Amino acid sequence: MQFFKNYWIHLSIWSIKKIYKIIWLLSIGAFFIGLIAFYLYMNALPSLSIWHTKLLKNEFHIHSNVKNFTSYIRLEEKLFKELETEIYNKVLPKERNTINRYTTNSLSDPRRWDINWNKSFEMQVKEPKGAVLLLHGMSDSPYSLHHQATSLYKNGWYVLGVRLPGHGTIPSGLRNVTWEEMAAVVQLSMQHLKAKIGDKAIHIIGYSTGAPLALNYTLHALQESSTLTLPSSLIFYSPAIGVSKAAPLAVWQSRFGYILGLPKLEWNSLNPEYDPFKYNSFAVNAGDQVYRLSNEVQQQFDTFEKHPSKKTFPPVLSFASIVDSTVSIPAVIDKLYNRLPKGDHTLVLFDINHNFSQNHLIKKAKSTQIQALRDTPIHGNYTFELISNINTKNRTVEQIIHHKKVNPLPYQWAKGLYSLSHLAIPMSPNDPLYGSKNAPKSPGIQLGHLALYGETGVLQTSTDILLRQRWNPFYNYTNERVLVFLEGK
């Protein structure tokens, strides 16, 4: 009996040692396989170019000696001269081509346009009704809101479109920009407008990341001790109130790349730069800054709810597509509109094209998500509107207020469109760069109605990027809503 007992003890010890050895060998094997896979992955990534690696010295930072907006513009002029000498003049011959943004006189060279909309701009009127500050999104430029600027200017508003730090030049600007630097420029811009128009109303229009920047400023201005000028209203396009849950983890990829000297890991995407006014490459840090800014705004709302201000929260009007792959639309509802104090606030969602969805090509899970947004519970502190053709038998849309009141609209879906997108909301169909096939001729490249057919795996960039909707067939509707909204504030 003792023999069998000793035998099983020795057998167990031998088995455990063998198992440990097998696990150790498998771990070593997995490690080397992982290294090989990582090596192959890094080699498969596109090569970095000078616009990914160079950091421009004249970009604004917190430590910059800039005390007012005039100083910011002077620094910006130096920045664009540096861009000319350090980037345009140093692009490698092999990288020069007809659609490279950094190839002089290429179809994508922003200098082909009458106005280089990558820079800050100011539209002044003699007797303004008030002023409007325009804040673009992450990786964008002032171009994204230039249609709004022109419309506001023609209707008597003093307009300032500011270029946020890290933008309008080269994608590497997003590698080390911080949301605090962007917020500092927002504050300089509001001070500038206040000095220009005195006691007249100042409004802020924010697109994408411009929205949380506007909220950050506004919540600071609402503090009892604040001397900041409180905006009279806020207008948002595709507001970036919430981002992917994976966002806080992504930054470690960038840090890992920096520590190991692997700069490609500092990028979420590396794409050819053929867009004159928007980066196609996107740094990991950029997404992390949107995440940090969004969190900061939520903490500010927490403080605002615990210590309400005697100042009135400005009215908020927002426009968004019910499907948006860049930002979270449920977060716009839960983390913005459900947190606003009761007031003259409105959320306008553009539904998908139901005339198209009858083809049953929409993913089932996506349809469920869309329906949940369509059925957004009515919250007493704001008005919920859905622009949809769900009740019509054609492409014509209606305005549905609080799921009940229906108003017909003189607008319809363009043929072939199944939805809007994050990019489309602020853009006119008449935009020469991003507009429809009937838009005026572009001085360079045209990206709004690409129709490319062929085999997969051939193009330098994803077809998803090329086919993403870039203009809003309901732009005239949103523009009129904005003008009416501002007149009443």
C-alpha cells in the first residue's frame, strides 16, 4: 500500500515538473512568435514621412509667449513660413506627386485655393449684430466651418474662425498637442471678440472636438468667480461628447512606441495626405486628448450640478447624424442634453434614409442601435427632433418633434445616400472640395463624389475613407435653423 502511495507521489511530482517545462517552452515559443508577428506588422505599416516626424518650432504651446490673439496670429504667420521652408521645400522627390498635399502646386496643395483655410480667419462687419467664434474638430482646420462663416458674415455677424494648435500644417502636430493648449486659444479668441464688439452677444459654434472645447470654456465662465465672457448660445455639429471605450488604453500604444523608439506606434492610422484641409493620418495622442477633454467636461458638469451658478446656462442647439463612427451619439444625449439645466435647448438627429434601408442592407445590430436612438425618451429640459423619411414613401423628409408632432420639410435625400456621417453635417453640397457632383469646380482635388470601381487591395488608402459621405443634403435646413436661432438670442 505504501509502495503505491509513494509511486503516485513521485508520479505527481514528475508530472507537475513536466507540465511546468511544457508551459515554459510554449511561453518562449509564443513570445518569439509574437515578436515575429510584431515585426511583420511594423513592416506592413506605411513608412513615415517628414510630415509625420518633423515638429514645427513655431506652433503654439502653453509655454509660448503669447498673451493675446494678435500675438497668436503673429506666431501663426511664423508657423506657416516654417511650414514652407521645412516641409514643402524638403519633400523627397519620390514622395512628390499630383495629389500629395505637400507637393508644391499639386491638386491637393491648399495654396491653390484663393484663401488658405488652414489659417485662422476673421470676417469683420461695421455694425455687427454680434460675434460668432468657430471651433473646428480634431485633425480638421478652419475650412470645415467656412460655409457657416460666410453665411453669418453675409447676415451681419462678426466672425472669427480660429486654427487650433497642432492643426492646419502637418499631422505630426497632433503627436504632442494637448487639449489645454487648444482651450487656451479658445480663451484668447473670446477675449479678442469681446474687445472688438463690446457688450454685444458672442456665440460659439463648435464642430466635433470644437463642441467640448466650447463647453469647457462655458462651464468655466459659469463659475461665480469667473471673469470670462459667457457665450450667449452654443451651436454644435457632430459634437464629440463621448468617444470609444478603448480610448484610454490607446495612449499606451503611443507610450510604448516612444519608449522603444518605434515612432509608427504613435499613430492610429498612416494614410496618404491628399486632403488640403484635413489630416488623413491620425496620431494616437489626438484621440487621447479628445478622451481627456470629454472627461474634463463631465467633471465640470458634476461641479456645476453640485454648485449651481446664478448665471443662466446658454441655449444649446446641436445637429448630428444618427449614425456616426467617430463619436458616440448616445453620449450626446446622456452626457450632454440630459445634464443641461432646463432651457431653450434642442437636439436635431438626422435619421438614415428609409427609402434605402428597405433594401435590407443595414446590419441588424446597427438597426437596433438606430431604433433605440429614434425612441430617445423625452426629457423635459430640451427638445428632441428627428429629421426622417420614416413615415413617407419616398425620399422626402419630415421634422418629427418629441415623437409626435410632424412638420413636412421641402428637403429630400439625394439618390444613392443611405445616411449622413460625422464629416457631412457642416458641409454644403456646393462645396468645391467636399460637395456633390453639381458643386462648383474645385481649384484642385475634389473629394465629395468619388466613384471608384475595381479590385480590392489596389488603392493606397481604404475605400471606406473614399466613400464616406462628406456633404449634407440638408445643409440649407441647418443653416436656416442656425440663423433663426442666433437672431433670437
